Amino acid sequence: MTREIKNWLTDMDGVLIHEEVALPGAAEFLTTLQEKEYPYLVLTNNSIFTRRDLSARLQAAGLEVPEENIWTSASATAIFLAQQVENKRAYVVGEAGLTTAMYNAGFVMTNVNPEVVVLGETRTYSIEALTTAIRLIDRGARFIATNPDVTGPSEHGPIPATGAVAAMITAATGRQPYYVGKPNPIMLRNGLNRIGAHSEETALVGDRMDTDILCGMEAGLQTHLVLSGSSSREDMGTFPFRPEYIHESIAEVVGLL
């Protein structure tokens, strides 16, 4: 460790759990953070579930993470927009994780003169809802999306995610969305503010080079790639940047705490 680390950010899927099963070392990692009273956040680009839902999901896998220690792309998007949008009127395409976050940030969700169209992940995209989004964007509404992931995991294999649906809206409108979630470092900076952490004293653990490691690097965090999820050692050759540390799983990170 080349600098003193006092705070930790970690991705969820592929780092702590995989298909609802805790990965080796995840419980020990979280327990050690709590015992040493290190401020930490569990991050996810998933905008479907509320932070309370995700806390319950982790608990079912044997991992105790209070909802206040979970930070989602939906939460980051709502906080970002609360600072950007004066009238707080938004047309939202998404599920409870996003709509709850927007409501808690003071937004009215409407298709009547919204200032922004906000796209999140959902398992039931409606052509009617997407058509409304396209028309509102054509009329001048700003286009925001929670995260750029084009696919998400399911028990039957990859499924279309926010980035893929956003591409369809872009094809129809010619308007690119602004993505708030990883790899945009704004999601990490908002998270750091929540726990009162400075980037120089914070490390990030993730399993994806193109979101987690890129985001952590651009935010000035110490980066730890684990090979228990989406990335392999061979994958690193396709990227022009590198993580500071590489581990087989988060179990190897426990020894650094």
C-alpha cells in the first residue's frame, strides 16, 4: 500500500456477490471494515432496486450492509439532478430504485412539460413509455441516464440494460444522454461526500476495468481489480490503463485492511 487508506468503496456484483451467493472473503471484508470503523460504501450501477432492497438482498446472502452504506446510480442521478433542475419536473423511465430516489430528492414525475427525461434500468421497457420519452426529448427536455451498461446479468444470461435502450432513444432523437453512474466519477465524488472522505485516502475495489477501475482512476482513488467477476487478466491488455492492484478475489484485499 503506497498511501494510507482510511475509506473504502466497493462494487457489489462480481466483488461481494454472484447470483445471490456471497463470494469468498466478502463477509470478512465487510466485518473488518465495521470492526475498524472505516467509512465505506457498496456501489452499484443497478438502478432497479432501492438501497433498502439491496441491503435485504445482501443480507439474504449472509452479508450485513446497512442501507446507508449503499450508493446506487439511481441515488447519484437524483442528487445530481436536484442540483441541476430548477422546477424539479421529470419524466422517468425506470423502476422503484430510480423513482424512489427521484421522489426523495423532491421531484415531481410527470409527462407534462418536464425539464428532464431520466432513463434507468427496468425489466419491462414499454414502447409507449419510450415513445413518450423520445417526443419529450424532441421538444427540448434534457436526456439523462443512470448508467451506460448495455447489458445486465440474469439467471438466463445477459439482458438489455440502460445503455442499450439509451442508444435506441439516441437513434430516434439524435440526442446523447448524460450518464451519471460509473464510469462517470461524479458518482464516486457524491459517494465520497456522503461519508466525508477524501480521494487521496480512499480505495475502490471493482471487477470491471471499463467502469470501476476507470472511474476510480479518474476520481484519484487507489484502485483494486478483483478477478472474481467480469474482468480477467487477459482483458487488461485491451485497455490503455491499469489498476494499481490485482487480486483473485476480495479475500486477498482483507489482508490489506
